[in-house]
Amino acid sequence: MSATGAVLARPSVSGGGAGLLPQVVLALVCGGYAAGAIVGWGSSQLALVMGDFGLSAAAFAAAASCLWQARRHAGRLSPAWLLFAASSAMAGLGNAVWGWYEVVLGRPVPTPSAADFCFLLFAPPAIVGMLVLAKRPTSRARWICLGLDAWLIAGSLITLSWSLALAHTGEFGADGASVARGALSLAYPLLDIVLVSMVIVLHFRRSSGNRSATNTAIAAFALTVLCDALFTSPLLREHYRSGQILDAGWFAGSALLAYAPWVARREAAQNPPPARRPAQQSVPIAGSLAALAPYLAAAVCTLGVLFNVMDGRPIDGVVLFTACAVVLALVVRQAIMLMDNIRLTQELAQKESHFRSLVQSSSDVIMIAAPTGILRYVSPAASGVYGRDAEELEGSELASLIHPEDLGSVVHEVRRFLAASPGEEPTTRIECRFRSGSGDWLNVESTINRHHGGLIFNSRDVTERVRLQAQLQHNAEHDPLTDLPNRALFTRRVAHAVAGRRRTDAGTAVLFIDLDGFKAVNDTVGHHAGDELLVQAARRLQESVRSGSGDCAARLGGDEFAALIVGNGEGDAATREQRIMEIADRLRLRLSQPYRVESGTEVRVAASIGVAFAEPGTSPGALMRNADLAMYRAKAAGKNRVELYAPQMQAEVARRAEVATRLRAALHDGEFVLLHQPVVELTSGRITAVAAQARWRSAQGILFTPAEFLRVADNGRGSGEDTARTAELSRWMLEAAVEQAAQRRRDGHPVPVCVRLPASRLVDKSMPPKAVETLLARHGLPSGALILELTDSDPRVPLDELEHRLGALRRLGVRIALDGFGSGYAAIRALRRLPIDVLKLDPGLVEGVVESSRLHKITAGLLRIAGDLGMQSIAEGVELPEQIVTLRGMGCTHAQGAAFSGPLDEHRLRRALLRGGYPVPRPEPPLLVGGALPIRHGGHVGHGGSHGPRRTEPHTHPPTRSNTETPVPPT
């Protein structure tokens, strides 16, 4: 944008109309004075008053205005305004003296007079003020050149003026009056010549501060000097009268000088100096005229001499002396400028050499492109960065070196940059791919600057940085082990698929996958083998999704994976659902195939898959949550299966979350109660022990059993919060059972109490080693009155540590029972390693022991093992009299269940203990076992078959003793 365009584009400030009003008033005042001078003011007396005292008033107004500017705005230009005020004051005083003679005294002004001396003192302050306004030279040589330029201009004007008009004015008479008159006649034009010289010098060397005010002051002095020059000429001076048109010029000069400070004030208010001004087109022209001014002055001097010669007059001594002085000054100035140019040339050469060394040794490539896009200069660094010589690149088109995909954005950015103002946007930055000498594409970052209509590119190779950024971006969005997309990237892709779905994209689904049994692989084979299994599973998953169709596989963390299947809009909803379920089932079978890990070991895992479809209005987060819920429903339903999300799953999760929230405060609010179920000896019916069972009676009056509220609170993920809640419940149950058992013993009911405790709780670091011993001692309960039932079979529980802990408790007198015996391999392993005193049969073995001959044999075998090991046995979940008879016949010693009594509160329990026991049904011979299913007829049990009935002898057992031959408390 040009300077004119920048000014026009500058926003207007308030008061712009007020800035025009003083100019109009100034023009009207000056025009009115000129009109009055033209018509003679109507009378000679008024003409004298306006010609003398009017000029004096204008000059004093200019003095006051300049003095106000100097006092109000202190700075480098303040002395200039003070000098202008003194100059105007001298002019005003001179006009006042002139008016004193003409108007007050009514007689002609004598020559010389005090007015002449005041007028002579007008020029020196103005000349010095002009020098102050001039731009300060930066060196002594430039100060000398400034003085020489002023002398060249003044000498040339003196030569020309002397040749034309001043020669006969300087002829002095013999008397003193004529000498003084001649000196004054010469002083006026000479001082005006000096003032004109300063005006010309200042025009080319004026300071940038308050430019408009300076121009106004220069115009004021130029107009004053012009009127002085006209007044000096003999033709006008002889006929001059006060109040004539010549006074209008002096009046206008004083008015302009009075207006100059107001221009400075308005300029400072409207146009604050910008931080950076663009280069203007007028600067080279002004510089050229400033350089030619001395030579033009010498040419004027030469014309003055030639005028005398051609007029036939002898060369005057003044003209000769002045001309010689001008020539000498020109020679001296030329010599000084020549020496200064030599010094500047040396500095320029040194700086250019320094610049070239910087450019050539820089690792960045510097290129200068013409407006047409042709490279005019390329630095030598191009050979090292681009693999191409600088000479090869010079003259080629820049567009041919940029990647076609990046060319459009580069051209757009360059055009936008060139259209912007240099002051607002001096540089810009682009990044594109640049062709190297080997034909590869390099990532290049360039800083662009303007350069004489073209552009300068400062470029550097950022290929490694771009590759590193791409690698970091890839690492941030992909799983480091399997290189599949991670949860963040998968979520974005799901969001993109859901947000960009069209009608033809119906059927988009998300699959959540969990590998069942993966933790066992880590525990048995090792974590390195587990990592290999995950890598192979990821490869199988990635091979199973469609490539290029928008489908995506991801690893969410641990052994959890996910897949996005984008719908193709084919078929109805049932068809699309069937297709996705077939894909999920094939994926389940593929992931369930054997894996061969390190050292050729073959391992197997299963896959539980949850499927959720993207319905209208379903957000990406909700879609992934639905698939997650379906996956955990598949795990809860038996694992190794595919489950489709249904809305009731969310309702069940909300219900579980609500119950789990209430469960957190249930223990602290006293909502848990402890019930006890009697353990009955099958031979006598005596109550030999009580089994403690916790119940949660919520604030809504709902009674939850442990299996119910722990299952409701568990979210399927085995979180640390659930583990902590189970541990807190176990601690409360043990403390409450021991406290109540001790109280019953003190009340005369010394019956042992059985407390279920997870095996993991016994080896938990948060449980102190002497916690059970301390609890028994605090409540005064004998150690033999406590039986601990191990309830879980977690394979991660270290058996060595558990065996050591149980051994310490048994030595103290605490009896150990193994709960749920016969329900799995873990129970057999615990029986082989751990010191067990009592075996509790799993309710699943008791439920069908009468009807099923196979279950009868299994249960009998387990009871035979317990008898051979000298352990007592307790059948749990006994509900029928037939079960009691059958179990007693197999050798089971004790039982608990609804056949005797359900869980009792403390009051009912004490009543049962007072009774002492429950009636036990007696066997009715013949009791047939084995063969076909037993059938009971009228109190006899028989079976059909070709062999007929046969009598079975009851199986006898040795006396019930512990495996250490130590008597066990009656149970």
C-alpha cells in the first residue's frame, strides 16, 4: 500500500471536522485583510492603522502561539519554537514602532530608526530556529556539508541579487547618514537571502517530527521573505505606503506562523507515530533534489557572473569574491563527500562480505524469487540441504520444485501475504514438500519476506522433525504392543462413523471383546507369553475386519479389544443384525483357537463379545458403553459367547449402581445383621455348632443374602473398590460373630461358631498377622470355640503363605473348615496342601444325592476320603429327611439346612440352644442304593430291576478325629 493509500485508509478520529474549521477561519482572516488592502481600507487613516498595528498584532499573536507551543511540548524542537517566538516578537515590535511614527506622531518614519533595527533582528532567530528544525547530521563531515550547502545557496542568491538589483544600492555616500542608509538597504536583502537559504536547506533536511507544523512554519517564513524581497526592490520601496497589498503578505506570513503550533497539536492527537512506517515513494525524489541542490546553487552563481559579462558591465568585486567563495565551497564540499563516499563504500564492502559469509555458511537455504516466480538467487547451502547446486536452481521456476499437492496452499498463502500491509504482517511462514536432487520430497519450512517486489525465502529442512511428529502422533494413537489403534483413536473413528452415517450406512455396530482365561496364561506361562498371545490375537482380529471399508480394530487395554463394523445399508434390520452376529461368532471362534507362544507352548483362551448397534440419536460414548455392557453380560452368562445389547442391560446396571451406592454406607449405618444357622449332629440331633451368616436389611426393608448383595454390588470387573468392600464385610462379620459367641458362652451356651472367611483375606497384607488372636483375647472367647471356613479358591492365593497362616491358627486351637468341598479342582488342591479339620460338602452334592445314583456314589466317595483322613464332615443345604438318612448312611457326621432350621436371629437361636437339638429321622430297612433311581413306597425305599430287592449294610466309620488325632470340639 502506498503512503497515500495508507493515509486514506487510516480511520478518522473524532474532531476531523473541527480540524478543518481553523483552516477556514485562517483563510477568511487572510482573505479579508487582503481585500481591505486592495480597496485601501476605506480611508487613509484606517489603512495606516491596519498596515502598522494590524501587522504588529499578527506578529505578536504568532509570538504568543510559538511560545505556548515551546512551553507546552518540551522536546528537541522546543528551542526552535522559542526562537520563532522571538523572531515574531521583533517583527511585531518593529511594526508597532513604525505605527507610532505614522499614526501617533503623524510624521514619516526616519531612516534609520528603531523599527529598522527590530526588523533586522527578525531574521537571526528565524535562521537559528531553522537550523534547529533541520535533521541533525550524524558526523562532523555532514555538519560541514550542511554549512557549505547553506553558503552555496546563499552565495548564489547574493551573486544573482547583486548583479540584478543590489549593486547600485550598495553605493554609499560621503556622509554618515547615507552610509547607514546604504548599510540598512543591504542588510535587509542579505538577511533575507540567508533566511531563504535556510528555508531551502530545511525543506530537504527537515526532521520527521511534527512534519505538518514544520511545513507550515517554512511556508510562513517563505512568504515573509518573498514580501521582504519585493519591499527591497527600489521600484516598490519608493511607492510603498502602509496598508497596501504588500502588507497582506506579511500578515499572512504571521498568521501562518501563529497557526503552525495548532497544526502540531492536531497532528499529535490524530496521528500517533506508528511503530514502523512503510517506505514512501517520495523519499528517493527528495534525496535526489537534496543532492543536486549545491550544484544548482553553483549554476545560479555562474549565471550571475555571465549576466554581468553579457551585459557589458565590468565584473564587480563583490560578485567575483562571492563567486570564488561559492566555487571554493563547492570544491571543499565535493572533496568531503568524496572522502565520505570512499568510507561508506569500504563499510558497504565490509558489510557485504560479512553478509555473504553469513549466507554461505548458514545451514538454511536463502532464495530470492522475482515477482514472476523465477529464482534469481539461491545460497550455496542448497547443495547440502536439497542435494542440488545453487547454480542449477537459479533461473528455475519455484512452482516446479514444490509438490503439486502443496502448491495450491503455498500460492494462496503468498497471495494473501502480498495483499496484506507490510506494517501489519512483515513476514509469513509456510511449510511444503520440496523436490530434492535424488527425486525425494523433503519437508521444508520457509519464512517469507518482501524484497523489491519479489520474495525472500529463508528455508530449512524439517523432514526429520515431521517424521518425528508423525511417529509421536502414531504412538499417541496406537497401542505400543499390538500397534492397533488405542481407545482414543478408536473413539474418534466411532464418532466419525456415527456422525457421518447416511441412510445407506445403517447397520454400523461396535464389538467389545474380552479374552477369557488370559490372566491364567500370565500366571502359569508368564507375562512374556501373555504379550505374545495378545499380539497374535490382535493379528487375528485385524485380519478378520474388512480393509478399506471403514472397519477398524483396536486394543482398549489389557486383554480387551474392540472392532468397528461399518454398515452397508443392505437388507432389513433383522438381516443386518444376523450378519453382524455371524461376524462376531466367527471372530469368537477365530480368537478361541489355540495359540502357540514361546518355546512352542500351546495355550487356549476364549472370547466373550458384546455387540451394540448405532441407533438414531445414539452418541459415540453411549454406543461404546452399550457394547461394553453386552460384553460383561456375556462374561456373566458363562463366557465364550456373543451377547447383543438390550436396553434392560442399562437398567440393570443402574440398579446395581444404586444398590452398590447404598451398600457403601450400609455397614456404617448399622444395616447389617448377623444370623446363625444350627449345625446338627446326624447321630444324636444335638446342636454342636452355629454357622454365622450376614444379612443386609436395607432402609427400604429389603433383606439381601450375602450371595445376593455381593452379586448385585459386583460390576463384573473385579475392581479394587469391590475387593475393599468384601474385606470390610468379612472383618465386620468375624468381629460380630466372635463378640456374640463370647456373650452366649457367658450366658451358658458354649457352642462353637463357624465364620466364613475368604482365603485371600487371611494372606491380605492389610490384615495384621495376629488379628484373629487379638480378637479372641479381647472378647475372652476360647480359641477352640472358633471354626474358620475358607470360602474361595482363587488360584492366585499363594498356598505356601496360606498354609503357614493356617498352621499358626491351628496351633492356637482354631479349627479350619474347607467350604464348598467337591465343587472343583481347587478344593482338592487345598485338601492336599492345607491343614483341614472339617469338610463342608457343597450344596450341589446334597441336592440330588437321593435321586441320582451317580451323585450318590460321588458323595459317598468324598465322605469316605474325609473319614480316611480323620476329618469331620458337614453337609450344607440339607432340606429333606431322606437326605438326612442317606447322608448318615454314607458316613456324614453333621448337617445344616432347612431340614432342621433356617438362619435364626439371636432370640430364636437361644431358644433352639435351650432345646438342645432337633429330631433326626431313623433309617427304615431295607434301604437300597445304586442301580436304578430309588423309589419310596409307604416308608420303604426300593428300586425296580431284575435282581430284586437286596439289603444294604450301613457303612461304618472310625471315630471322628482330626487328622492330628486331636479331639475336635463337638460339631
